[in-house]
Amino acid sequence: MASARISVRELARQVGVSPASVSRVLNDKPGVSESVRARVLDGVRVYGLPGQAVGNTGGSPFVGIIVPELDNPAFPTMAAHIENALFQHGITGLIGSSVAQGGVDEREYIEVLLRHGARGLVLVSGWHAHLKHDHRWYRQLTAREVSVVFVSGLVEGLPMPSVGTSEASGARIAIRFLHDLGHRRIGLAQGEEHYRPSVNRLRGYRETMGRYGLADQSLYAEAVYTMDGGHVAARRLIGQGATAIITGSDVMAVGVIKAAQEMGLRVPEDLSVVGYDDGPLAVYGHPRLTTVRQPVDRIAAATAWTMDQLLKGQEPPQLHQRFDPTLIVRDSTAQVRQDS
Amino acid sequence: MASARISVRELARQVGVSPASVSRVLNDKPGVSESVRARVLDGVRVYGLPGQAVGNTGGSPFVGIIVPELDNPAFPTMAAHIENALFQHGITGLIGSSVAQGGVDEREYIEVLLRHGARGLVLVSGWHAHLKHDHRWYRQLTAREVSVVFVSGLVEGLPMPSVGTSEASGARIAIRFLHDLGHRRIGLAQGEEHYRPSVNRLRGYRETMGRYGLADQSLYAEAVYTMDGGHVAARRLIGQGATAIITGSDVMAVGVIKAAQEMGLRVPEDLSVVGYDDGPLAVYGHPRLTTVRQPVDRIAAATAWTMDQLLKGQEPPQLHQRFDPTLIVRDSTAQVRQDS
């Protein structure tokens, strides 16, 4: 997708001055008349700034990367990785947040981006991931030749590719680790159940706890995907005798730790906590989080590659790509207390 | 800047089918022939999706919001506030990060955005804020009728408006607060000195410490604006006998706290720490940060208002707007220890 930029020589020819004059004007040096200066700048307005050819051409339309919000650091981190991976393919990704757009309907916001020239959309944890939304209208985007890649979540029955982490596998590896540390009362604190990643995580949690013979519905708490959500869920789960809590995001894990500390529990001595994401938050807090790491690099690379294929009019060989997460062990987990 | 969207009725008229058919196609309902369906979708491709008029029109060019990186949560938070404030003016802001664009030269990245149709640029902590960069080329943007607002930092001698926080005032209020708590060995840990906000903060620090008769060059540590930078600076300042450390960002403050804890010091009992930003990080960590709050809402509102003026071809009445920060007192500061 490389596009050549105009050369200094060519720009000089177009506006009828010497290459040296173009150079002087562009470097804001003296020795050119006002009229020459005006001609060069007019030329720049028409032909763009001369320079080397750049891989990342602005001549082609851009791809919009829509995240729900930018306050949870996991989203800007994911968006930045996708922006960078698109850049590797010569595609410009520009980031917007639905919440920052006055909380508009996703459809409205997508229309705005398309009118600004977006030819592709990377939708991160968008309406596609929420089971309560009507997904049929996404079909129109295909009909209108807009390339769409879903990140985290997918829509069944649509030809739109998706990329993400296997949330069920994340629950599995976290529970296995905690089980090895002697924990039996392992709670799950996560966000809304109408959100597909939550559904998957809950499935993984139930299956794994069932396999260990530890299933107990009272150890599951649904809240919202925020620090306060983690706080609320933790109070309930600790009340139910949980010695360890796995969560749906690092932000929620931070809320769980705060709730535990307020209740006079030490983390990890009295309560083990496992985050999800391994975003910037995981290492900023104290204790640093043991967390299920989403492979953002691989997700971003697969998203960009798939988008590139779509923009070239090619079918991606795989419709839904899911990557297994890894467990990053830090300081928020420990062996269960002997008296638990 | 409101632009009417085509109505269902008008779209139906344009493509020669009934409004009911348009409705059925758009809602993916049965009962329309393939040829009617194709005509409606062709119409949508040409005229856009019918619906209510939207305030935020995609018909006008967008404004690019460039931040250096998205991993420090202060930047996505600032960008989201600016995006939202622009939205209030009917302007679409799209966010990009120079680092995510392969760390390209700011000039190159700006060219890419302009070719994608950006008519304005909000540059947050960009090259304009770095004294070592040559700023003359920004002049070309004016010549090319690109509207530019600088956030945090400014360029003297250019007609480009800037908006930001008074960093000197931030240092002043933090030192005054710590002085009232009995601290006398107050260190400053901040980022690179060729960065204008650092210069301003250092000036405020020196003036205020001087006024208290506490000036001591060994209590100033320059590092990088990251958690590791805070860590490195803290080790040095603690070694110099600092009982309190003010910093250039919340991220650095988190690094200071980590260093203190590793050295066996308790925060705030043995060391008081003051952050800067009051971004999401300030409340996620433990202890929660006492921090100098940048008034992001006011900065974002002033930035958007100024951009709106520029896009309308009007002069903003004030070239450089600086807001005074406030001190948010949380758990990372306390009275100096009696034996200090």
C-alpha cells in the first residue's frame, strides 16, 4: 500500500521554482521572495509535503478502531497494539471511543467514521459482544463493502471474522493454579452475563470447578467490569467463604483487593486474587497481580492481518481465531491458609 | 455543524422502491425481492444509512488527536476527554499515537493524518513540548490552513494556541502541603529536562523551596517519565535523605512507592509521595495517591472550544491558556516522622 510522495524536484517543477528554493521555504530559511514562498506553499497544499516515500500512506482510507472506553487501561493498550500492527501492514488505524462520543449508539458512531472515510472497522468489545443487542444490522456493513473485524466476541451466522482470547481457557488455567495451591473455595467475580466473554468465562469456570467436584453456585458473583464492580462482588464472595477469587479484568481484581483490605484481609496471605488482561494495571498496584494474560500482540497481529486480507478483497482462511491465554504469576496469590 | 441524514422516504424515492421495502431491507426482514434489496443497498452506499439527523456529522473533516503513547493511562484519559469535548462541538476527534505508528517522526505522522482528511490537529505532549526539536516547520501547517492546538507545552513565536496546566503552580501547592506536614527534605523526581512541562515544574520547585529556605540541588532527580524512571529517581532521593518526594506523573509516583517499599520504607509513614495527573492510576494502587490533579475537563473544553474557533476561521481571544491544578489528598502522604 506504499504511495510515493512528491519529490522536492517534482514539486519545484510543478510550481515553477528551483529545488533549492523549495528547500529553503520548507526549512524556513531566508533568501526567498514572498511570491516564491507563496507558490511553494500553494504547491504543498496541492501535492503534499515532499519527502521520501512512506509505507503508511494517507492516500488510502483509514481503519477505525472503536473501543468502548479509554479509562480502563486494558482498552487503550489493546487499541495501541492494533494500531501498531495495522501500521506494519501499511494501514493507518485511528482510535475512537463510543463513550467519548457522548455514549452514542454504536451504529451512529460507525456511520460517522464511514463518512470520514474509514474503509474498515476493528470493533473491540463492541455491540457484537453483547448478546442483548440486535446484530442483524452488521450485515449492511458487508453489503456496503466495509471490512469489519471483531475483537473479543463474535456474531454467529455472520461472515465477519473475529479474533480474541479463549476466556474459558483463562478460567481453567487460573483455577488449576489455585487448586494446586490448596484452594477449594474459588470464587468468580466478573461483569455482565449478556457479554459473550463473560458467558465463555463462566462456562470454563463451571466446567473446571465441576471437574474438581467444587461447583457451588454461591461462589459466582456478577457485577460490572469496573473497580467498584470488583469491590461489590468481592464482599459477597468473601462472605461466602471464598479463599481465592478469579476475576474478569485487572480493574476488577484491583477492586477485589481493595475490598479484602477494607475487610481486614491480607492479599495474598488471607485471600488469593487473579486478574485478567495483564494490562498496565497489573504491575502498578500493590501487590502486583497474578493475572491471566491476554496475548495482545498475537491478537493485534491476527486482527491486522485479517483486516489486510479483507481490504484486499480476500477471504481470511479462518473465520474465528481464539488464542489461549497464559497465567502470569506475581504477588497476589499464595497457598491457602492452613486454617481455611 | 449538524448535517441531515437522508430519510427512509427520500432514500426510497431515490432508488424507486417503497419506504416499506427500504425498511424491510434495513431491518433484514423477509418479503423483498433480491433486486429490490440490491437497489436499496446501492442507495445506502451512495446516500448513507437513513435515520435521524445527527449532530456529529461525518461529512466534515475530522480532527486528529495525537498522543505520544497509550500505555501511560494519563494519555488515553486526556485523549478521551478531548474527543468528548470536540464531540460537544460537533467535531469528530480520532486518536492516534506516534509510538504505535512505529515511532515515526511526528512530521510524517501528521502528513498521514492530513492525507486522511484531518483538518485540525490536537497535539498532546508532542514535539512542540520538547525543547530539543526544531519547531519552525509547524509554521507550514498554518500556511496549509491546518488548525493546530497544542496541549501541554507551547512554541514561542508561533501563532498556534496552547492549553495546559501550570506545572509550576502544581509544584508550589504540593510543596506547601508537604511543608505544612513538617517535611523539609522534599525531593522532586521528574522526567527529561528538555521537556517544557519539566522545565516549568522545576522552576516552580526551585522558587518555592528557595522561598522556604530549603533549596538543595541534591534533592532534584531527573529520570524518564515511567514507573522505572520513578523507581530510579526515588532510590537516589531517598539516599539523599528525602522524607517526601513530589513527581512529574502518577506513573512515576507508583515507581517511587515501589522503590520505597523495596528499601523497607512504609508509604506514607516513612516517606510521603505526591503524584501528578490524577489519572486512573491514582486510585488503583495501594496506597491511593495524593496527587496534583490536572483539570482535564477544563483543558479538554478549552482545547475543543479553541479548535472550533480555528476551524471557523476565527482567532481565539487568548493564545496560551494555563489552568491551575488542585491537590487531591489521599493516602500516600502523612506528617513527617518525628525522628526525621
